Amino acid sequence: MERHDDYSALLTDYVLGELGAEDRRRVDEHLAHCAECAAQARELGLAFQGIGFAAEPIAPRPELRARVLATLSAQQAGPSGEVRRAAGVGYGPLALAAGLAALALGGALIVSYQRSAVLQEELTERGRLQAKLEKLADMGADREDLAAAILTAPDTQRVDLAPLKSSLDTVAQAYWHPKRGLLLVVDRMPKPPPGRVYHVWLSYDGGRPPTSVGSIQFRSAGRGVLIAAVPRGFTGGPARILVTDEPEGGPVGLPTGNKYLVGP
Amino acid sequence: MHQMDTAAELYDRYAAQVYALARRIVRDDGDAEDVVQEVFAQAWRTASTYDWSRGSVIGWLLMMTRTRAIDKLRSRRSRPDGDASIPPDSLPAAAVPDIVLAAEQASIVREALLALPEPQRTALELAYYEGLTQAEIAERLAEPLGTIKTRMRTALTTLRARLRA
């Protein structure tokens, strides 16, 4: 008869798939009635699975897409019913939200709905959140929660931004929520001029000056994200979202640089 | 056709992550493409049997990707290296926010891995990317098995804590 500690010691082997069928079955039985070991196994498994997320996404060439879709089509009607979507929603912004929610439920990464709810209470303290968002060191967990909050709101608007120069093939999308904030993602953005960074503004009709939101953070070439709470003191909805280049320390007052992207 | 829209959406959302992981493991673009095809074909066939309460679509796809990529790695060991590299494409516009956020997440996971002590990170990477058992890792590194097991346990626990922080 094995003691609890013996099972606990086996959990790494179990999660790595190194147990033989008989041992695995015995661990499964133990996990079915030991909450502590079940939780530990889940944590170890999610950590191991999480390593797969470390690879920087790389889009394969279009020929592969054609080949894969042809294969799936040839498999006839696919599984019974289509691929079941997380949380029962389709694709697009809500599905991204559901995808993030599913990530949360899978636990593989950072976002959790419980933490989002807590963060949403914190969102009423906009100044504190804005300061946190501006600290690079804090960006990880807080930004993911805010992104989830923006994407999961039913009244979030999606805004596609277009490049202002015909030479730019940048792709840019923004998700705006009047209370929760702005999520903006860009891909294939060229390097800014030396000493300058890309900055996001909310602009209006009728002569009112644009409101500064923040600078886009780039973790890899051309791909950047801005996740920001609604700027302090901001009221009403913007007519447009604008991206310009500004001095590295951030703009002082009004936009001064070239305009790159605008939407809608 | 509604279902083919779903297949295209599935591919557009997740192919970049599946391909990136496959490529990281098999180190060959042609083989990586084969893995992507196999993963989506398997996903399409078996989706209705997957228990979604167990985790996310992408988590499931990446698990499959690792399994198939390691199989391909093993079947290739006796063959010479594969094709010349195939240049990656730019992202399909519809998938940009998914992929850019995935890139954010990738960066965060990489930082968490880099923050681990090197022996722990090495053990995890040998297990994950090369599919080595703890016994094989112990042999490769000329370390006792018990040491490797402790190291793996600690590494996974620490990584989990960092990713939750």
C-alpha cells in the first residue's frame, strides 16, 4: 500500500509521461480522491505545457495554408459539429476574448477571470493603474488582465487603422472601450526615426487637441502592443485614433511628428 | 461553407504558434510544415472528443505539436538534414491581434525561462524540445538521476510560480 508521499514523489514522472501504464493508472486513481496531489499535478502539467508558448509566432508561407485547408476539406465534414469554440462564441474580437478566457481556464498563462474582476475594481482608480501600466517592469500581468477586460466587454468597439503612407504595409487594429481603455496591436511597423518612438493619440473633430495615450511597446521587430486605461480626465468618445512618432521621452503636449496610422 | 470558414479561422488564429513550436523542435522548415499539417488534420478529426474544460484550444494544439514534432525528430535521426529554410510570411490581417498578443505572451514565457537557474532551464528544455526522459537527461549530462528529478520538479514549480505572478 503506497503512502500519499509516494504518490507525490511520482508526480513529475507522471506529468512528463514517464510512468508505465500500471503506475499511471494508480496515480490517476490517487488523483481522483486527493485534491492536494491533483492540484500539484495540474500545476506541474501547466508549467510544462507552458514551455510550448515560448516560441515566437512565425507565419508560415501561404502554400502551407492552402495545403492544410485542402486536407481538412478532404476530410469531409470534419468532426461531428465543427471545432467546438471556447465559451460558445465565434471568431473575431469576442472570440479573442473567449480565447484569452480559455487561456485563463487552461491556466497556461497569466490571465485569470478572478484577477480580472479584482483589476476591474481597481480600474476605477485610473491614475494608479495608468502609473502601473507605464512601468515596464509591471507590464506582464497587469497588461494581460487589462487586455482581457477590454476584449471581454460587450460594448468594445473594434477600429481598424490604416497607414497614411502608401509605402507602409503595416497592419493595425485597436479595441476601444470608453471605460476600460484601449488595446492596440500593430504588425510590420517600420523602425521609427532615431531618437523617436511611436505614440498613440485620441483625436477629435472640431479643433479640440488630441489626447495622449501612450507609446507602443515593441518586443520584436515590427510587432507592438499598447494596452492602456482610459486617459485621466478623458470624456466622450474619440473621433479617431492616431499614431505618430514622438521624441523618446514622450511627447510634450501636442503631436509633433509624422503621422503613420489613423482609424477609422 | 460554414465549416470551412471555421477551419480557415482555426488555421489563421493558431498556425503561427504551431509552426513556430514545430520549427523550434525539428529545426527544419519542410518538416515543420509537415507537422503543422498533421496537427491541424488531427485537431480537425478529434475536436469533438476533446474535453474543453481541461484547457484551451491553443494548449491542446501545442501539446499535439510537440508530440508530432518529436516523433518527426526521432524518425529523421538517421536521415541527413532537411530542406533549405523557407522564408516565413507576414501575418494574415485577421489574425493580427491574436498573434501579436501571442508574441507578447511568448516573450513573457521566455523571460520566465531565462530567469531559471541554467541547470534547471537546460533540464526542462531537453525534456520539452528533445523529448528526453529524465533518465536520458541524467545520462546526457552525466548527473545522478535523483538530481535530475529534483531539478525538474523544482524547475516546473518555479516556472509555474513565475508565470502566475
